[in-house]
Amino acid sequence: MAQFSEVLDEIGDFGRFQIQLLILLSVPNFLTAFYMFAQVFMVLDETHHCSVDWVKNHTWNLSAAEQLSLSVPLDATGKPEPCLMFRLPPDGASLEDILSHRFNETQACDMGWDYPEDRQPSLMNEFNLVCDLKHLKETSQSVYMAGLLMGAVIFGPLCDRIGRKATILVQLLFFALFGLATAFIPSFELYMVLRFAVATAVAGYTFSNVTLLTEWVGPSWRTQAVVLAQCTFSLGQMALAGLAYGVRDWRLFQIAGTAPVLLLFFYFWALPESARWLLTRGRVEEAKRGLQKAAAVNKRKVSPELLSQLVPEKTGPSGNALDLFRHPQLRKVTLILFSVWFVDSLGYFGLSLQVGDFGLDIYLTQLIFGAVEVPARYSSIFMMQWFGRKWSQLGTLVLGGLMCITIIFIPADLPVVVTVLAVVGKFATAAGFTISYVYSAELFPTVIRRVWGSWASHQGLGASSRHS
């Protein structure tokens, strides 16, 4: 009876077949950066004030400035108040009566808002996410994070039930269907519903693609392969900066960021199923055909005798959430790694989602944030080799935390200093995330590793929702 690892060694643990698979799985990773961070560019703060349409409806010959001064009070800096207007005068009041009465009382805007005439359509100005509705920006991001949590719960078991390939195809369908539908929504409530739906697919793909990749790549190359796949997510963040800069209309921006998923229809034929999963389901002949195809692509010969010894793999006992706390040593490891994921997520998403608040151009900052992640993620491999998992994890968390704390005390008129500190923090937290994946996978037994993955995503993404 041959072990799957023996056959994998025979066909090549990281040959042309695995490289092709890595590329196939990296393309959606590249595209998920849009789903994760695009909203930041759709809700940028814009100058606004209460609508002055009631003045325009009169026949008074007033300039735009005079109309504004008649309708909207000024703040302490001499600028129009964004959320207050003068109470409307009674019907039939003359202009002289209004001029003598206009400073008496103010009220909240109840006739809509006016924005700069040269503005591009955005979520902010199309759905008036200002004043009393301003909180909906944060609410929608929290809804997205809740979708990520739900996706981790749904797609983990589904991946084991229907297979890695089928699960990934469903997730790509969700990417295209819900992503494109978002560009045509008539209300912000429906926008949040679709954001929740697509977030489930984003979270599911995060785990499904790693599972498929690691089941085809040999142990000596798994860490490098996973890190390379994650680097394409960082490249996607860089591309997001350019796309957001070039396409300011939020609906066109949404279409441009999600339509490329439609080009991946050929994954139905090109994406291989996991031979290891096929063996666990008793589909030995299909697994053999997949292994023979991989060997042919790698230009390796696999012994027919070795293939004939393959038998269905036993999945072993399944773990549950209680197993994480049942044994003292495992409970200690679980609580420590919960804290690690919480802190890393808090820092990483806290910096990523506030990319426009550091004082420099938001598009340039986003480009730098994406660029710095590539060396951060890849350097984590060497950090783990030189310093070990424990000290690498500790160092990245401490450095990221120090940067976030230091930013608080830097004056707002030093945007370059704030941005430099944020970039260093992003480097540290991105490297820390990569280390967390490897560290967690090595510390937990196989039978409860998937349980931990789901719980870790709950803890980490729960931290990020506190920042949204």
C-alpha cells in the first residue's frame, strides 16, 4: 500500500504542474484585493452642505454665494456648516423679512445636500452618507466583515464535502455574480446585502485555495508556495490604487474591478481537483488520472505498480471546537494564538482601512501599502528560518503595535512622518499575518486544524470589524 506522499515525490513536489496551479490560484487572489479594500475609495469625504433649492425656487436675483449665505450658517472657520441649515421662512415672506430673520434658528438638513458640481458619482454623494447617515459607511464595512466570518463557517465544511475544485468554482461564481450586481444597486441597503454575500466567497476562497495548493505541493515547498500566492494579493492592492485613480465613477469602478472574474470561466476545465481529497472520498481511479496528468506535465514517469497500490485514505476522527480547550496545553496554545490573530488583524486592517487618513495622497499611500507587503510577506520565510516562529511572530507584532501607537502622538501637520510610520506598521503586520498562518498550522494537530482555521478567522476578522 503506497502513501500519497510517496506518489507526490515520484511525480515531483514542485514542478511545472504545481507552478501552473500556483498561477491559476494566484489570479483570484490578485482580484480579491478589490473586494477587500475598494470601498475605501467609494466613500471618500467630500465637501457638502444642505441643499439651497428652496432659494433657487424663488425669483430673487441672487448669486450662488448669496443663496448659500441665505440658507446655510457658517462654522467657526467661516465655511458652510455641513449638516445645518436655517429654518425655512413662512410662505409669502419677502426677501427683506428673510434677511432680518435668517440668523434666528437652525435645523438639521431635511431637503438633501449639495456637493461640488465637478464631483464624480460616489457612494457618498449618491446615497448621501453624511451627517446622520455617516455611520452607514462604517456599518457597511462591519457587514462585510460579518460576511467574512460567515464564509469561513460555510465554505470550510463545504470544501470537504463537495471538493476543493467545486468549492472554488462556486466562490468565483459569487465573485462575478454579486460583484457585478453591486454596480447596479438602487439603494445602500441592497449594497450592504451584496457586500455580505461576496464577503462569504472571499473568506471561503482564502482557505480553499490554500488547501488545494498545499495538497499538490510537497512539504519542502509548501511555505514558499503559500507565501507567493499571498504576494499576488499584495500586487492586487497596488493595482487597486491605479484603478481607483483612473476610474472615479463608483459604478464603473465596481464593474472594472469585478468583470475580470468572468474571464476565469475556463477554470471549470483547467483547475485540477485535489488527488488527496479524491482518495479520502474513495474515488481512487479519478485520483490516479489526476496524478498521471500531473506527472506528464512535470515530465516525470510514475510507476504503474506504485499507482496500483493507492487505496482510499481514512480521514480519521474529526475534531470540534471543544477540543481546542479540552487539554491544558492545547488550551494554552489556543488562547495565545487567539490573541496573536486578534492583535495582528487589528493592526493590519486598522492601517489598511484608514489609508486616507495619514495626510498624503490616498492613491499614492495605497500603492506604497501594496508594494511594501510583497517584501514583507516573502521576508517572513527567512525570518522564520533565522529566528524561529516564536521570535519572528513576537517581533512583527511588537513592531506593528509600536508604529500604531506612535502615530497617535504625531501632529497632523507631519503627514510624511505619519505615513512612514504607517508603512513600517503595514510591513510588520503583513509579515506577522504570514507567520501566523504557518505557526498555527504547525502547532495544531491535523484533526482540529480546520476547526482552528475557522475560529482564528472569527477572532481575527472580529478584531478587524472593530476598526470598520
